[in-house]
Amino acid sequence: QVRLVESGGGLVQAGGSLGLSCAASGSVFRLETMAWYRQAPGKQRELVAQITSIGSTKYGDSVKGRFTISVDNGLKTADLQMNGLKPEDTAVYYCNADLTPVGSEVPNVYWGQGTQVTVSS
């Protein structure tokens, strides 16, 4: 059974940096994309950053130039480096993966449990 395990997050002052990491555990045959989403209280979940298995990236407008996503296909991990953090970045951050498990012929979408990022002003 495939699971996404997140680590990182926490409390940081505005202007500071944090890193998030997500690992896909279990029997993964092929990784299509990995991404980070976030959801602040009272707001919809939004895309933060996405990366494909060949390294193509997409970022939400509010984080461009500040956040960087990277992927390790061998380890099945995706890291999000967050610099220049702002109070408005405060949210629960969720890892997302579109991958094909061993024994399956089609990819499925998986979500992590979420990790809190709080940026104080």
C-alpha cells in the first residue's frame, strides 16, 4: 500500500526559511508527478508547486521566486524549500503524488496527512 509521509514544517519568523519533505512509501512502480498544496483556514486548497518525474515545474503565483520544488525519482521523494516566508504563507501543507503502484496499470492520486507551517510577523 502506498503512503505519502511528510516531514518538516513548524514555526518561523517572517523572512525566514523552512523545508518540507515528502516520501512515497510502499511499492511504487512509476512516479508521474509530485506536488505540494496548502490550505489556510477558511480558504480553498491551492497548488503551491508541482514537479514531474523529468523535472518540469509549476508554481503558484504567490510563491514564484521564493519556493523551490525538487524530486528524487530513485528515492520517490519531493522536497519544497521555502525562502522569504510571509505570514500569508501560513497554512497546512499537503503532499500530493500521481503515481502508479506496483501491480497497477494506471496511476492513482495520493495525499499526505498534512503538516502545519506557521509564519509569524
